[in-house]
Amino acid sequence: MLFDYDKICQNLVKDLPQRQKEVISRRFGLKTGQKETLEAIGKDHGITRERVRQIEEDGFLRLEPKIGQLQKTFQYFTGQLKNFGDLKKEDILLQSLGGKRFQSQVCFLLTLGPNFKKVGESDEFYSLWTINKNSLVLAKKVIDSFYNQLKKINRPLSLKDYIPPATLALSSNRQALLAYLEISKKIQKNSEGLFGFKNWPEINPRGVKDKAYLVFKKTQKPLHFNQVAEFIDGALPQTVHNELIRDERFVLVGRGIYALREWGYEPGQVKDVISKILKKAGKPLTKEEILQEVLQQRLVKENTVLLNLSNKKYFLRASQGYTVRKA
């Protein structure tokens, strides 16, 4: 670490009156790492939260003459933020600058710096720090552009595959693009570094059924529920089986074997599949033609298909082939 943030902060506040030193220390968690509210501090001292705020403000005024001592630190912070496109999500920035131990101290120093502005959390964005008010405007445009591209392709997207409009002039600054997306609440990144809508199972899987969905997406082939369970930490085969049965995204295509409906598989028993094939054809089909079509939809033995096809309750055999018996 380039700077001893703890020592810097101690030197800054050491000459403050005791109450101001305590209030600032507790507000930023300089000793404990845990920030405290105005109300909590006021309750301990028997004063109002407004009075605590005034004491904190007076303390900052006393620290202003010492800000000149922090120029090297501020220059380093500024350089890091420039690398991120002039802004960064607060928790990520504090982790990047202060590691696990000194995030409170970094936050305190950022608050002292005249060129650093904190933008509080909103319905649309997480809290962030910036050195350029225009960067948030650009970030909003990038997020909207990325959002629209996700909506169009309907699948997660990597940074390298994102094509920004020429008007955004992002060039090749992937760190800036990453920083902009990180502040968005409607776009999130998964463990594989792909971005998508936060309600997509590929991005934010919820429960066994979503995790099972991701297994199929990754393997790109039908699987037995026991195989699916092996891919999911702590999942019991029967639990996986129950979830696959209930979820419309999955289709039973063989004995305990499932596939994704989005791959073109349709639900139903073998006789239902035969029926749909014949109705779609709109003409009689031979035994061989039906077998070929059904075996693309179901992982079953040929005899199983032929046994269902011979059921006169559902199908009729003529010289030209098989048809569906009309009700």
C-alpha cells in the first residue's frame, strides 16, 4: 500500500478538541471500522443529532488548513478514478484503495478532498464517488445503451462483445465501461464475468431450479436428473427431479432425462409428440418418417414409439401412412 492511511488520519485529527475528534472518528469508523449515525452518537452524549452534525462540521472546518498536506494522496486517488472513467462504485473504490483494513480511512480522506464528490444511492444507481460531474451523464448513456443491447439479444453479454454507439466515444477504455455498469442496479455481472438483467437466472440464479437451468445452458445437451444434481453443490437428486418436473423450462425427454424447452423440445407423452408431428405435417406420414421426427424429440427406444403408434385409439394406419384419429 502506497500510503499509511491510519497514520495520516491520526495526524489530521490529533489536534482537534476531544469532542470533535470523537465525533469524526465515530462517524467514519476510524478506530472500529464501523460508521455510526448522528443519532447514536447524540444519544451517548445526551445531545440532538443536529448538534452532533454541527460538531462534525466544526471539526471539518478546523481540518481545512491541513488539506494541503494530503496532495500526494489526493493525486493518487484522482489518478485511480481517472482510470475508472472518473467515477467508481463506492464499495469497490474503497476496497481498491484501502483494502480490507483501511476503507474507513479512505472514505474520510475522500470526504476531505475538495475535488471528490459522493453521489448517494438512488433507485437507479448504487452510491459512487466521482471527480467529474459529466462522467455520471456519460455513465447513464452507456448503461442505457448496454441495456438496450441486452434487451435485443436476450442473453448475457461480455464487455468485449458490447458494441457502444460511436456517439459515446468510449474507445478501448474497458475499465471505464466496467465502472459505469457496476453502478447500475438494473444490470449485474455474474461469476463468469457476463452482464445481464438482474432477474435473469444466468446472472442471479435463485434456488435449485435456476442452477439446474444454468447446468443445461452450460452443457448444451439433455441430462438425467442425477447428472444435473452432480453439478450443483449440496443438491439432492430427488430435489432436482422435483424442480425439473414443476418448471416449464424443462421437458422430460426420456427416463429421468430432461432438456430445455427453448431447444425446441415440447412437453407431453410420446403419443402427444406423435400427434403434434402428424398434425403439423397435415398429411399421412410413414412409420420411418414418424420415427425420425419423434427420436429428435424423445430419447426413447424405437419400440416405444411403434407401440404408441399402434394404439388405434389415437392413430389410424392407411396405405399412405399414419394419421391422427379424429375424435
